[in-house]
Amino acid sequence: MATANSTAGNPLRAAIETCRRHFVAVAIFSALLNILYLAPTIYMLQVYDRVVPTRGVITLVFLTVIFLFATAVLTGLDSLRSRLLVRASSRLDRRVSPAITSAVISRAGGSIKSTQAMREFDTLRQTITGIGILALFDAPWTPIYILICFLLHPLLGATALGGSLILLGLAFLNERSTTGPLKRANEAAAKAYNSLDQSANIGPVLRALGMRKAMVARHMQERHESIHLQAEAAFSSVTFMSLTKFTRLSLQSLSLGLGAYLAIEGKISAGSIFAASLLITRALAPIEQVLGAWRSVAQGRVAYRALNELFDQADLGEAHTLLPKPEGHLELENVSVLSPARDRLILNGITFSLKAGETLGVVGASGAGKSTLARAMAGALRPEQGRVRLDGADLKDWDEDQVAQYVGYVPQDPSLLMGSIKENISRFQTQLVDDPATLDAAVVRAAQACGAHDMIVRLPNGYDTPLGWGGAGLSAGQAQRVALARGMFGEPSLLVLDEPNAHLDADGEQELLKGLVQLKKEGVTVVIVAHRTSVLATIDQLMVLRDGRIEMAGPRDEVTQALAARRAPPSLTPNSNNNNSASIESKEPAE
């Protein structure tokens, strides 16, 4: 995980570093641009102080040509620096968006902050190409314009300086009053969007349960909170924008009046009146532009911080040394996992080992931690404490892409993605491989291994049948069989199945059992989490979980007898319960 100050481990900071030359070029163009912005001032001075008194028409023509040339160059430089920022934005997108997708996937549970990450990044990109960032590049030139005003006359310089300080004060107050509401508005909007997405995904269920009106009311309440906070920030920003406009217009008029007074007193020339007005206007322009775009700038800052937080906390799947194909020896050493709220242990000190080629069944009451244990074994989550080892190597030390070839995982929810059945079974390797024929053969083998092939080929488009989000278009049983094929895809040495028969009919369960028998013959280590114990016919070891701890674990027959003895009346088995429990529970780790 990246440290807060590391650019190497934080893709956003690293990408911004690679775009440094773009920003340096923009700064150089901004310098040239602001020098050329002096052209109207110089032109005005020359016209009123030289051309008009001498009636020099030829001088006027030459000055006008030079002024138009300078203006054309100014326009070209302004276009170039805007194009450079657009290029920097595109470069950032190419480098950062894949990392954002990876970071979102790595965040267990898909928190609201994670799911909004790409929107945050788009906000940041829009800020980079917006008028606010250009104004920030122009802002360092404000003191230079003020200095030139001082050279014309100290009172004109003091007027420009005072106006700048007033606008800076307004900008500071604007930032203080809008950043908080904008941040809360973004969080509320993210919550509202997330709630709407969830409702859309289960729309048929909501309609069947008569929850449409209730969910509409709930979403409107969440959206109202977001809109209220956005309005609060907007009202504040509009107030400061109005004050800024009043200040700017007043200073422009005051500078003309002050210049006229100084000209009457003979302190400055007539041309200096208009030159001072132009200089003061130009000095205040960047500050006013920043204020005008402050909402965008503030949202960009919030987005930048949110993305840095995401990257600093995310596991981006760094590359590791490639290890040889594992045999399937699985070890858990004092594994503990916290709940998402981090207020209790879902798994507490799990220690267990499974030899290569053995099959383990995991049973227990609902909420015992079975699915969490399956995810930890498959590498779908990292425990807060302890280690999960495959052939002696900690799962976190395996290369993520490599270990996925050798560890198959079938979650309780099939979690199929939008795409074809072939794409889902192949884990979307269709996007990465150069040999489609080999991939197709591997997909068919995986489907045959779990008995899903015949079911798939009977579909209208066979393996090319398109699926909607979550496997829409298939029944629950069909979706589960496709998920089983996905878990068996490749050459798994370890296969973790979480409720693999929950939605299967009798035929599907028989095909699954045949597949498990074949996997056992091939020496694949299999872990089966089950409520319906019919799928446990092939297991060697049995584990009973209770409240996140191992209550019993050992050879299947021993644990089964111990459970039977525990449920039997004491008078019928006076001693068996104590003896079996002692021998089996001795395998539970010491607390």
C-alpha cells in the first residue's frame, strides 16, 4: 500500500508527475501571454501621448499593425495552452482510469466512495481543462501589473493593490463558506446515486413487494439533501461573485476618476489614465476568474483528495515474483477478519490445514462466518490478522494474475457480468488473449467439468448468449452453473465453492457431484461451503463453524459421529459425546 507521500505507489500523483512538462509549458505560455497582455496598455499610451499630439498617422499605422500582430500571437498562445491542458487531461485519463477501476474492484464491498471514484476523476479532469486553472496560471502576474501601476503613480498602484487584497479576501471567504457544503453535497449526491442504482438493479422485486412509492420517497429525501447542500454552496458563491463584480466595476471607474484627477494635477499623462484602467482590470481579472470558477476548483480539490485517499488505501495488485504451479496445499494461520463496520470479528483465530487433493466441507449456522472464510481462502479478501498460505506461500505474496489461474472461486451470489456466457466463463480473457481457439477449448472444458455444457448449448446462441447485469436472461440455477464453470476455468489447484448447489435442481446437483469426483481424481483441493449437505458426499474433512470460530474439525466420519452423538439423548450415548468432542475439538486453535 502506498504511503501518503509516495508518488510511485499512487497512480494519480505519478500521472500528474508525468504531466509536469505539460504544466511547465502552460506556465511558459502564460508568461508570454501576460507579457503580450501589456500590448493594449502600451498601444493606448503611445496613441494618446505620441500620436494624437503630433498627428502622426504613419506612426499610428505602424503601432496598429504591431498591436494586431501581438494580439494574434496572444490568441494563438492562449489556444495552445488550452490545448496543452486538454492533452494533459487525456494523458491523465489513460494512466489513471485503469488504476481507478482496479482500486474500486479491490475495495471489499464497493463502498460509495469507491463507486463514485470515476465521477470524482472526471470532475478533476474537467477542473484541469477549465477556466479556473488558467486563471491560477495567470494569478502570479497580478503583482507585476500592480507594480507597473505603481510606476505610473503610487496612488494608482495603491488602488490596484487595495482592490486585489479585497478580492483575495472575498476569495478566501468564498472558499471557507463553499468547500464544506460542496463536500457534503458530493457525499450526499453519491449516496443518492448509489441508492438509485441499487433500486434499479432490483426493480422487479421492489414492484412485486409494492415498494415503488416508498423507494421513490426515500430517494427524493436523499436527493433533496444533496440539492439543499448544493444550493447552500451556490447561494454563498453567488453572493461573493456579486460582491466581486461590484468591486471590479467600482475599481475600474475609480481608476479612471483617479487617473483624470492626477492628469489634471499634471502628475500623469492623458494616456496613463486609460493605461492605468486597463492595467488594474488585467490585474484583477485572474482573481475574478478564480472566484467565478471557484465551485469547479473546489470540487476539483475535493475530488483530488478523495482519489488520493482511495489510492492510498487500495490494493492495486502489485506484481510479484512468479511462483511454480501449486499442488494445492492450503494452510490458515490464526486468521481473523473484521466486519465491514469494524466493530466485531467475523472470523476469530482460524487455524487449519488441508493437504493437496483433499476436499473440505464447511458447515455451520447462518452468520457463522462460512462465506467470509471462503472469501479468505480464495484470496477475495485479506484478513486483518493471520495468513492464508497456498503451498507455503502467503496468498498476498502470489502475483494476483498468476494465482487466479490456480485458484477457482464460486461465490454464493453468481455475480455474473454483462457480456456473453463465454466471456463470463473465461473471466473476460477474451479481451486479452491472442489465441481464441485455445480459449474456446478451455471454456468448453470448464463447462463440461461442472455439467453445464449441455445446458449452455441449448440456449438460443449457445456460449455467445448475451447476459444482462447479474446474469439477467438466465434462471438462478442456470446462472449458478455458469458461475461453477467460471470457477473451474483454467487449471485450478484449489477450488473454493460457496453454496454451489443452492439453486441447482436434482440433475444439476448430480452433474456437480460428478464434477467434484473428477476433480478429486485429478488431485484438486476443494473447499465446499454448504447448507444442503448432499453436496458433501465427496469430502474428506469436515469443519463446523460457530460464531467465527472452529467448533469442530477433522475427518468427515469422526465429525459426523460427534455431531450425531451431541444431538442424541444422553441416556442413549452416555460417553460418546465427551470422547468424540475432546478428540476433535483438540484441533481448534488455542485462544
